[in-house]
Amino acid sequence: MNVSLQNRKTFGENLKFWRKLKKRSQMELALDLGISAKHLSFVETGRSKPSRELVCKLASALKLPLREQNIFLNSAGYNSEFREASLENSQLIIIKESLERMLENHNPYPAFVINTSYDILMTNSSYRDLVAFFIGKNKSKEFTNVMELTFHRDGLSSFIQDWNLISDFLLSRIWDEMITTGNPKLEVLYKKLTESRRKNEKEVLRSNSEHNLPVFSLTLTKNKKSLRFFSMITTFGTPLDLTCQELRIESMYPADEVTKSFFLK
């Protein structure tokens, strides 16, 4: 599917994009909403202007992310429904404090908070120590996006075993999220990382260990010391705020005793 998330400007273009992505015919969607397929067709082609109520019903029926629901409303000429606030906002202080406790409690193992664009929002001390061990404390401060940190030649890519496999997996993950969330920042990130990998093609480390875990694992090697991890991602349930919906807490766990000992020393 040829996707260009940034070329959708009108409400009809947005509606058609998501309807096709969700594999819904106009008839199916119209029946769900209790309107005629003809009326939906007129809305999609721009011949009829949808009411705010209809826009919200369409967004709900298509199960759109909150950010995309706002875009839906804006493209139809209506104000946004869901707010986006900084974690420093007084109304989100309790969320920020909860995240800080989660990160702190995960020590001595690494954990960090990102948004759907993979921007790094919060980290714990073990995460900072881990990154500093591989690329240096000063260099680690230059990266504000965890995927750019992973793919950059001055980042972690040269330390990752089976880099071709790992990078393929990560790019596929970003592509899938780009499609399902409609986040145009992911489209930019995907193109940037693809180009970065192409420019930095080189001999990569190969792992001698078997992938015997029931989850995807990551191995980082430096000075003959190999650290092996798997991770878990936590999100907020039933968020009513755009910022909260896009938060992810990624917690890294040691996948062997050697890695465990590295953090417990």
C-alpha cells in the first residue's frame, strides 16, 4: 500500500484513507452509523458537510487514535475534542509522579518513557548508565529519540548483535505503527532511519547464542562483554487525554545471568 500520511488535507480524504485502511466499504460503514451509503458517499467526496456528531461517530466506528480524531474534527472545520498537554502541566502532575515511581522501582534495570514518535520523555538512572557505558555520557545526551539512538552510527547500532535482523524488525514495527496510528512523524522517522541504515551498511556482529526466549531479545556487545535483554511495554488503559494515550513505558529485563550480574554489581 502506497501511504502518504501528510497528503491528506480534506475531511473526505481523511475519511477515505481510514475507511480503506480499515477495509470497510461505504455500505458497511453507513449501516453501522444508521445513515445511507449515498449520504456517506457525499461526505467522502465533499459534496456534503458532515455535522460534528457524525464526524465523532465516524471516528469512533473506525476506532481512530485520539490524535487522529482531532485531525478528523479539524479537517471538517471543528475544534479538537482531546487536549494535548505537557507532562509538566499541573493536571498531569499525578501521571508524571506515577511514571517517576515506575521508573525508579524498575532500577537496577533500564526503563524509559517515550511517545508514539519514540521521543524520549523520561528515563531512569540504569537506562542512562547503560547508554553511557556504550557510547559515552556526553554523546548519549545528544539523542532525544530512542530509534535515532539505536540506528545512528554514533549510537548503539555498532554494538547490536544481528543488526540486520534487529533493524529489519524495528523498521517493520515503525511501519506498522505508522499505518495504524496515522502519525505523520513516524513517516518522517521511518524515512530517516531507512536512509541512516543504508548509509551505514557494514560488517555487523553476529550472535552465537540461540534465540531461545519466547520473546524478541536484544544483545549489546562491547569489549567482549555481551548484555542480553528483552523488554515489556506498558501503556495507560482507557486514556481520555491525547498525551496519556501516546505514553509508553518500556522496561528492559536481563535475559541471562551475565546481564543480571552486570546491573547487580
